[in-house]
Amino acid sequence: MENNVKTSFLIGEEWLYYKIYTGFATTDSVLYNHLYTVVTGLLRDGLIDKWFFIRYADPEHHLRLRLHLTEPEHIGMVILAFQATFRRLSEQHTIWKIQTETYERELNRYGEMVMEETETLFFYDSECIVKLLTVLELTDNDNERWMVGMVAIDSFLDVFGYDREARKNLVEHLRVGFFKEFQVNAATKKDLSTKYRNHKNEIDRFMKSDPDSNDLKALLQERNRAILTVANTIREQLEPERLDDVLGSHIHMMMNRLFDSNNRQCEMILYDLLCSYYTSVLAREKKTQLTVSG
């Protein structure tokens, strides 16, 4: 039976919700050079215990920042903590509008039984993505962002106990939906296959690389350790088919956070690359098993 979970939060209650309007080109910098500094201080001082962000357009591009107050009475201190940063960015014309909104939980999408756990996953994923974006900015390698996306999805599903075949099945299901959305034709499928073939060796190396020697994978490993307990709780609460749907939504939000523009197109490409990768790895594993058994 579903729990009686609160649906919405007005300003002054335990969730504070900002919409921060900025350009595509400045979003990442605003996030990790400015907002995250404030958020880290609020976490350290115990004024909030989790937060998360997404990118959105309504139709103007903006960041949606949600912060969970440890006590509603902290609202004034939390707002003041952001004030100087918002003023400075506004005067620099880096951001052009800030709004507070009512936070409406997506209970139909994620389920009442695991909504708080869902927000905890959002928190750890947001923490991880901000740190990843900081490293990616320093490496300045365009290919690394989408390879990080592949590992982020693969390792996330691993935490939830999905073996490689189950990961492939879920990603294939997600790919079908995006192929329909983008009306992918034979020519586009051929281009996607070519992209995988051209980067196959690079993908294999990155997927197999040791987190101890790869800062990006080390950050993902840190996230995976942090979410293990909450992942087990979600697995216990949801039926397998429902779990697929919920994890698909989490992966979608993960990709939204990772990519600064053309999020859905990037997401579609990642699903296709992962499908090709899983197909290749499973085929090699099957061949090895046949050789051993023979």
C-alpha cells in the first residue's frame, strides 16, 4: 500500500526551489564555480541535508535548484547565503532572472513509497555530476563527456543488481522510445553504428579502466558507494517492471545533468552506444564460454 507522502512544498516549508535563468554557455560555470560553493557551505553548516539540480527550458533555459532544509526555520539563512552570489552574477549579466517556485514532487513517475529515496539519489547524483563537470572542464576532451555518461549509466545499473544482459535490455527499451521521438531512419542508424565502430577501442579502454587511475571513474565509484543502501531499499519496494521504469527516469535525469545542451539527442546517442557495447561484450563472453566448454 502506498504511503501518504506530501505532494508539494511552498516556500517556507522544508524544500526551497529556485529557478535560475542563464545561458547554455554559462550554465556549467554558474553551477560548479558559484552555486556549488554556496551549497557546500550549507551542507557543512547543517542548514540543508540534500539538494539537487536539473536543466530545463520554459521556454527560456534555466537551472532548477532544490534544497532540503534540515529545519524550515533555516529558510532565511539559506536565502541570505545565496544573496551575494545571485547579486554578483546578476550584475555581471551571467544570470538574468531568479524565481522561487512551489516544489511539486513527481509521485506518479517515481512512486510514493520511494519518493524520499528518489530525492536522495538525486542528491548524490547531483554532487557527483558537479564534480565530474569540474574535471571535464579541465581535461577539455569532448569525447570524455559521453564516455563518462556510458560509465555513469552502466555502473548505476550495476548498483541496482542488473547483470549485463538486464542492462542491455533496459537500455534497448529506452533507445526504442528515443528512436521514435527523433524519427530515426536507416541513414541515422548507420551513422550511429559508424560512431561506435570509430570509437570502439576507446570505449572499451574507458569502460575497463581502473577507478584508481581515472579521476572521472573514481567520482562515479564514490557515488555508487554512497547510493548502495538507498538502492537496496528501492529494489525491495518496487516490482521488477516498475523498477525498470523508475531507473529509466533516473538515468534520464542523470543525462540531463551531465550534458549542457541537446540533452535528449545526447541521451539517445548514449543509449545506442551502450547497446552496441553490451552486444559486443556479451558476444565475446559467449564465444569464450563456448571455447572453454568445447
